Amino acid sequence: MLDDLHAEILDLWRLNYGIIILLPKLREANNIKQYRPICLLNVIYKIITKVLTLRLTRWAGKVISKKQTVCFLLIMNTCLLAKWIDRLERGDNTICGELLRKKYMGEKSIYQVHRRGGSQFWRGLVEAKQWFEWGRKMKIKSGAQTRFWKDVWIGETALKTQFPRLYQCCADPEISVEHALTSTGGQLTFRRTLGPREMEEWRLLLEQLSNVQLEEGRDELIWCFEKSGQYSTKSLYRFMANGGVADPLLSSIWKCRVPLKIQIFMWMTFRDSIHSKVQLKKRNWAGQEECKLCGREESTDHLLFQCPVACFLWVFIKESLGWPLYPSRCEDLCVFLRDVKGAKLLSLFVQERCGCCGKRGMTMSSTTRLCRTLQWWSTRWCRCSGNGARW
Ligand SMILES: [Zn+2]
């Protein structure tokens, strides 16, 4: 059968055939009422999909990228279902389109129908339509398939956003453009008399509507995410998977080859949200704001860059690695990280591979340099403080 499928000679039109079987309810059933009829549908189709699934499972790890997670599948599923919404909105004439229209929608748009229950496919479409709405704009013909307040059809946003006060007191939020505009706006009614601000909005609305002309025909859909106005799965996927505006600096932190806990600590530092005393004070902490070591106000900058102990550490690093200067504030470190060399700042300390053994850690040269400088610093410190015994 699978060979027939690949040779394209399998009788696919017979997929809709059902096999009805009568299961006896009693041991010696002889009356039709004593049988329970069951219908086996699409058995061939199920066998084929099962075989293909079993064959694919072995290769799935190689064929499917690691990025294609459950989240990817959910988004992709929504995008493919949105393709169906697009076809329905454009008045698709295929059998499936006709069937959905007869069963659920009539001549209305899917957005004018509020039926949530139904077949699994229909429920999928209802789920996907909230996403499809983001890129949907209507070009008015008869106005029957477009909602007056909620759809984008005049201007760049929906009228409910352009005229929020009028929308709040309108009698029918779901009214179609056709009903609202026939008999010269007489159908637009409100639940109460309009105040001065609402009258101002009403005047502006009438001004906008003065140019609208209705004509015969179904309203046309324009897909805003594509220049051509035609729906594409890719454009909706891009919209849905968009993670927002990314800060290049923060993303450079995540690219650093350092342990995750250090990345998280740096991220918190740049967002000024580590638990310095100034931050704790904002959360009604009862203690004192002063630094225990030097008595100055303990902000994030002070804690990591300006406190004498931190300064000592930074100068030590600067001297041992031959940097021209060292950071004294968070912003300095940001500038440093933006620099190409700076992006590898932490990798240099923590996770650089050793040239000799390939182990992760500091290379021999940077380790030697750090040790030598530490030695130099400690002897100098001993000489200055005159407390050599402890060092
Ligand atoms: Zn301090």
C-alpha cells in the first residue's frame, strides 16, 4: 500500500469511505437492537501516518533543528491555521472553505462569528484568529464583512482606538460597516447623550466618514505585514517569534563564554538590581546605607568599582594585563564590553582554553602574568604597611 502511495496510484479518494461493523451487545444477539454499530473511518490514512511517523522518528534528531522546540511548533501551527483564516476571509471556494462557511460563518467574516465550540479544526481557527488580527486590514466594498469599531478599515488603527470615548458609549460594538453607514449614519446609535468631548470625537469621525463610498461586493483583506498585501506564513511567524527590541550590550553578555551565574550577575549589575544597600533601602530595608569598609554610600557602582577594595582589584587586573585604564563605573564597563577586545573580558579570566592541555581555564600566559603581578603587589604592600608576617 505504501509503495502504491509513493507511486501515486493509491486510491486516495476512497479515504472518506467508512466501514460499518455491528458489535453484539449480548452473547446470542439476533435482533438489530442488540447490536452496537461502530464505524471505522480513514483506516488507510491512519496506517500510512503511523508508518511514516515510525520511520521518521529514527531520523527526527538529525532532520529537526534544536531550535525547533515545542514553542516553534505551536507558533508554526498557528501560522498555518492563519493561512486558512486568510483563505476564508478572501472568500475561498474550495470544498473545505464552503463547508466551514455553511456550518459556522454564512456570509460573515470569521471575526463576526462568536461560536467557540465546534470541530477541532474550527476551534484551532478561533484560537489563531487573535494573532491573524494583528496584520489584518480591510478594504471596504459593501462593508458587510467588516466590523465598524473593531476592524482596521479607515486610518491605521481601529476606530475604537481612534475614538475611545465614542466606542465606550456606542450601542452595538459589533455593528458592521454596512449597517453603520447605510441610511447616512442613522444606524450608529449610542447608549446615552454625548458630552462635549464625545461631540468633538463625533465631529472628527463624521469628517473621516464623509469620503467613504460603499459599493457591491465582498470586502477585501489586505495583509499588512507584506508589501504585496498577500498573507505569508513567514511574515506572521516573524511577528509572533519577535522577542522585542534587544539591547546589543546585554546580548553581548549572553554571548560571553563564561558560566551562567556570572552572566546573570552581570545582567543584574547592568540593570542596577543587585542587592546593594541603596537598592535594599528602596525596598524599605531597615539597615544603614553606608559601606562597611569605607563609610560611603553603597551603590552598585561603589560596591563593584569605587570602594577602595574594588579599586585595588581593578588596578591589579589593569596592571597585570596591561590595560590602559580600568572601569570606575558600570557605564565604563559597558563601553569596555562594546569594544571588540572588551567583549572577551570575562572569557579571558574564566573560560579561555589552555594552549597546552586544552582544558577550560586561564591560559598559562595570563595565569603567569596574574601570579607575577600578585607577587609584586604583595611584596610592595608588605613593604608599605610594615606588616610582612601576615603576607
Ligand atoms: Zn566602600
